[in-house]
Amino acid sequence: MRDIADLRLTNILLAVDDEGIARVTLNRPSKRNALDLATIEELIDIFTTLPRAGVRAAILDAAGDHFCAGLDLVEHHREDRSAAEFMQVCLRWHDAFNRMEYGGVPVIAVLQGAVVGGGLELASAAHIRVAGPDTYFGLPEGQRGLFTGGGATIRVADLIGKARMIDMMLSGRLYRGPEALSVGLCQYLDDDPAAKALAIARQAAQNPPLSNFAICSAISHMQNMSALDAAYAESAVAGVVNTQAAARDRLAAFASGAAARIRPTE
């Protein structure tokens, strides 16, 4: 098992604080944090390691003014890959994003500036997305003569629906602000998205790790199943999670009246 300290990262910064919250920062600001193959490989290494390293939540953010401008088109043009070679690149993207979505560690994305193309595919693999006032979302593949290859047909279509995704790709339509929030591209719109994401990460980090693992992996798996299979799988996961020691302790606190009540704060 690799340790966080063993990771050799060039395009991504990684730090873990005393609360067990990892900060994963895309660090190619001069490229608007476009994703070259080396960055994808680093994402695979990071999100393979974090679930096994005791990390309780992860914040995914980016240096500079933009979250991610998508596929590094300069590298793509320079490499002049064959269809088979580019298919293998896409499979590495899928590997990276699947490890985020299914890894069991809550991932909260801090979004600013451009979240377009592969950048939106990356953001959609996070469990929670917090956008700032300058954030805009797009899928410009049609205008570039391209097609999505990192899971947009799976995750973005799931977030906003097939019709909206097709519109974005055909027309170049951008979403931002309250409209982006209303269609589901983000769950929060905040003037200080980094602070909001940290608050969410801290809240999630207080949950039992097994509960978070189930929330951040089992739900996605169940969405891929038939209703009958999902019901069976949900029952099995609930049997394990709902009888863990941490659940028993929290239920005892609730039964004794010591647990905080669930009620609106405003």
C-alpha cells in the first residue's frame, strides 16, 4: 500500500490537515489547469491512496482563476494519437474519475472560472460541487470537433438531463450563477466557495468513515443496478453500516436525549 508521502506529484498539490481533510489542488494555472495525461495519472495515484490513508474528506480545488479548462488540447494536437491510443487515454480518465466517485471518501469541489469540457467531467465526479460567482460551465466539444471522453455522457447527463447536455454540446451554451444551481451543475453557489467547501468537508469528516464510505460509493453503484438488485444491495449495505459500533454509540446518545436534534438553523 502506497503512503501519501510516497506520491510523486508535479501537476497537483496535496496536503492533509490535522482533521484528516485532504486538499487536492490542480496546479497548472498557466494552462487554466487543463488536464494532460500526466495530471490524470496523478489523480489516479491520489484517489487510489486517499481512501487507504485515513483521509476523512477531500477538497478538490485549483490554483489560479480557473478550475479546469478540460482536455489539454495542445498535448492532444502534439501527440497526434491514433483512435486506439486516444481510447486508452479516455480509459485512464475514466479510471481517475471512478476512483473519485467510488472511492468512499467525500470529495467536495471548489469551482471558479472555467469548468468546461473535461473540467466539467472532473467536477461531476466529485460528490458535492460549490461554485463561486464567476464560475461558468460548458461543454464546447462540438465547436472543437470533439466528443466527450471522460464520463460526461454518464455523470453530466445524470446531473442535468440528456437534453440539456446535448444543447450544451451543440450550441456551446454556458451555465452560470443561479441557473447553474437550478439545473444541478452545482449544489451550492457561494461568494466564498473555498470557505463553504471547507465547512462542508469538516461536517462530513465528523461522520463515521464507514457511513461516508457507503454514501460515497454504494449510492453510485446502486444507481447502476436494476431496482430489484439495488434494493437487495441497499439492504446488505444498511445491515453492515447500521450495526457498526459508531452507529450503536450514536443511537445510544439519541435514545438518552444527549444527541443534537435535527432542526433548521435559520
